[in-house]
Amino acid sequence: MPRSHNPYLRFLLRRELTPARAGWAIASATAGVTLVCGIVIRFVDPGDFSSVGQGLWWAVQTVTTVGYGDIVPHHVSGRLVGAVLMLSGIGFLTVVTAVITAAFLETVRRNMGDPGQTEVIEKLDDIRARLGALEQQR
């Protein structure tokens, strides 16, 4: 695997990536994007966001797709920040759904057993028996 210059990716990929680790990674990235966008919107669109607290409230509404509409950006730059935040929220919801689905599928697979697993075990037993026979012939 090629080495990344991104410290977040290096930290994330230091061990095997499981659905749970991926979910936590996406959740932390989304929380970070939400926090940054909530602060940035205050400085990008100060006419609509009179405090960082308002910006954070708007960011939480936006990332969760609730969007009450009590505070909205009117400048293009503020709307671009909102678009980034909306895409982040949609990505987060998608990944969480995928992680939950993967966990359910893994549980079902473990409980039911892999149908092809029995066949593979039988073939391995056959190979072991043949190797044992070859060793005895030598």
C-alpha cells in the first residue's frame, strides 16, 4: 500500500480497516468538518451569522439534514460552505448505514457459516491425506 502524506490517513490505515473503524473515522471527520464549517461560516457570512455559536448551530442543523431554516447563508461563499457541509452529512449517513449493514451481514455469515467453507475444508483434508501418503512412500 502506498504511503500517504496525509496524517489522518496514515493514522487510519495503521491497522486493518474494519467497518467499525471506518465508521468511527467517518464520524470523526464529519464532526471535524461540522466544527470547522460552523466557525468558518461566521467569518465568511458575518451578516447572517452574528456569532460563532450561531454558526455552530447552523452547522449542526445542516450536517444532520434537519435545516430548520431559522439561519441561512445568503452570500455565495456561505452557500458554498453549506454545500460542503451538506455533502459531508450525506456521506456520513451513507457510511453509517453501510457500516451497520456490514456488521449485520458479518453476524449472519458467522452464525450461518460459509456454505463454501465445508467444501474447502474437505479439499484441504484430501490434500493432507495425499501429502501424508506421498511422505510415507518416500
